[in-house]
Amino acid sequence: MNVINSSSDNKREFNLESLFALFKKLFLLLIAGGVIAAFLFNERGLISWYKYSMERERIESELDSLHAVESALRTEIEKLKFAPEYLEKLAREKYGMAKKGEKVYKVIPKEEAEDKE
């Protein structure tokens, strides 16, 4: 009887040890999963960092294009202030103005002339 009983106790010990090892592994896996999830998904995590990085690149690109527009506008202002021939050209082309004694001819495309008739 002792032999059978010892074998049964060994099986119980083995089952308890393997069950304890399994729970230990699961616990460590859950802890590691939680740490990884916190690293990825919290407000300062990797995914948020990536989103902020992409947003920063977009804003920097937009800022560069706005600097280019600003530079072009400053050049335009300087031309308007200090180049009277440029101002005259702009007045003629954009606003249809003319000097005294000049005649202004307006060319109407053929399609528009047909639409008016």
C-alpha cells in the first residue's frame, strides 16, 4: 500500500509543481503584456510619439511653405514701393488702366463672343 500511496503523492506533487510553474509563467506573461501595452498605448507611448512626430513634420512643412509665401510677398511689396515701372505694368495688366492718350483694347475669346450673341 505504501508504494501505491507514494506514487499517488508523487503525481500530486508533480501536478502541483507543474501547475504552479504554469501560473508563474502566465503571471509573468500578463505582467510583460501590461508593460508592453502601457509602453505602446498610453498618452506618452510609442504610438502617440509617432502621431506627434508625423504632425510635427506636417506643421514644419506648412511653415516652410508659409515662409516662402511671406518672402514672395515681401519681394512684391518692395517692387511696388521702389519700382514705378512694375507698378504701371501691374495696373495695366490686372486693372486695365492706361496712361493718358493710350487706348486699351480688350480681346474677347471667340467662345465668349458667341455666348453673348
